[in-house]
Amino acid sequence: MASIRVRLTFPETLVREPVVHRLSTEHDVVCNIRRADVRDRTGWVILEIAGDADAVAEAREWLEDTGVRVDDLEPYLL
């Protein structure tokens, strides 16, 4: 089992989309929201993503491809 802690920053076009839900259901990872601030036009989430190392890496790549900014809070897999 691998996990990462990241800060996700959402552009206005994705604020109302169920991105975290899709992440967990489509990529076989467990998501734990640690902190968040979501408003009408912007939002950010501190998120722990856990699962198989390949699934975690694919989930991160999917987030970036979707348009979410992903910043590492811990630069290594735990």
C-alpha cells in the first residue's frame, strides 16, 4: 500500500465537478480529505490518496490531465 499527501487546486471550470469522487471510484484508490476550502469560483483540497503504488500514480496523473493543479506536500510515497 502506498499513499501520498497532495494539495489540489481546482480551476473555476472544475469546482462543481465531483473530481474526488471520480478519483476514488475510477482509479481504485482511497481518498481522505484532510482540509479544504471550496468557494463558487475556486477551491483547494489537502488530500491523502492511498492504494496500490501504480493506482496512486495513475490517479495523480489523471488529476493533472483533468486540469487540477497537484502539489506534493510530502515528496515521497509513505
